[in-house]
Amino acid sequence: MQGRILDYDSPMISTAVRQEVLNRLRAAESEHHAKVLLAIESGSRAWGFASPNSDYDARFIYIHPPEWYLSVGLEEKRDVIEYPIVDDMDINGWDLRKALRLFAKSNPGFVEWIQSPVVYERAGTFHERALELLPLVYSVESGIYHYRSMAKTNYRGYLQAEQVPIKKYFYVLRPLLSVRWLEHYQTPAPIEFQRLLEFAKGEEGLGAAIDDLLAVKRESPEMGLSPQIAPIQRFVETELERLEHINPVRNDRTDVEPLLSDLFRAVLKETWG
């Protein structure tokens, strides 16, 4: 197995936090007799709008030795590693086989994990190969329906009161702008919120309102409240109405199972020999 690559470039994560995450990953490997292939930060710290007291959402993909998979009881085995939140650190991971089965369905969690700009560590060639397969595996249609549903759920649950949670504006804006990215580029939307803001241009007052809200979000407690913000509210409601009437074009995909099975076997051999 190739050596681990550690990434320390992001100012969003301190060296002390990174080291603690790595310590916990080594403990997980020892406890579960597995090896971590990729560990990243997800959630608001990766999206680019964390509050001062946001949790650290470390996620990882791991692989067991070959004999673990050669079992008549494979489907009954637990394929996730989860730990309780301790010291604002939420750390859990997926077994590689589970992750690739979800990848085949364009699972938004997996797709965002492999695109995270904050990588704690990676080992071998899994990350590189997964990114190479992303354009072949990803369903734009599924992505549009997912982000539309996410925006609708958060809008209905949080953004119709006089005082709304600041963070929930971002939980609606990010998916709505992601849909616009998918419609325009027909490729997976990036995880970084800043990159999506090109699709806020041309909407009256929206860009300035988002910039102001970002500044507040980065200085406010996780559940800070705000009165409704008219330009954002208008955009959200108009966009949700538009998306109720769209029929995304289904992109033609090759049979992805052989591609992902080849990846699984290659990473298994690379990791354990």
C-alpha cells in the first residue's frame, strides 16, 4: 500500500484539530482491523460557511482485509464505523464496498466527500480513481432531485417564520445554487459554496445579501437567528416554484457496476497485497 498523504494546507482546520482527527482514525483502524483510504471534512467547514462553534464533521472511507468480504454472512456485517460526538468532533466512516454501492446511486454524501476541499489524509490511489470515475457514474438527474428536495424541506421547516435560523438560509441556498450548476454544466456541483455564487449573479440584491449573511454567519453562534431577508427570501421562493415544474434530462450512463467492481478489487489488492 502506498504511504499516507497528509494535507495541512487549509486554514479552516488547525494543526491541533487535524492531529486529533488523525489520532482517532488510527484508533479506529486498530479497533476494527481496517485501513483508512480517505478522510475528509464535510459539512459547513468544508462548504465555507462555518460558525465559530460549528462541529468538526470528519468522514472517512475504509477497507477491511480480503477475508472480511469472503463470508456467507457479509450482508449481515456492520459496514459503518460511528463514534459519539466528543469535543465537537463528529467522526464516522463507511466501508469501501458500501461507499461504492452508494456511489453507483450517485449518493450525495459520497459525491461530496470525494470532492471535499479539506482532506485530512488519503492512502493509495482510491481517491484519485474515484474522482476519475465521477463524470461516468454521476447522474445529474438524481442530483437535481436531491438538491431540490433538500431545499424544499429546509424552506418549509425553517424559513417561513418571522425569525429564521441563519444557518438554514445556507441549507436552502446551497442546494438551489447547486441545481443551477447541474443544469448549466451537467457535471457534479462543487462542495464549496463560494464557487456556486456565480449563479447568484443577475438576481436583484441577492449577491450583496448573501455576502452580508456570510459575514454574520461566520461570527454568530451555530443557531443564530435573523429576520427574513427579502432578496434571499424572494429568490428561494421563486426558485422553488420554478423547480416544481422541471423535468431533468436523464443522462445516459454506461453500466457502472463493472467499473466500481474493478475499483474495489484494485484497491483491495493495493491495500492488502
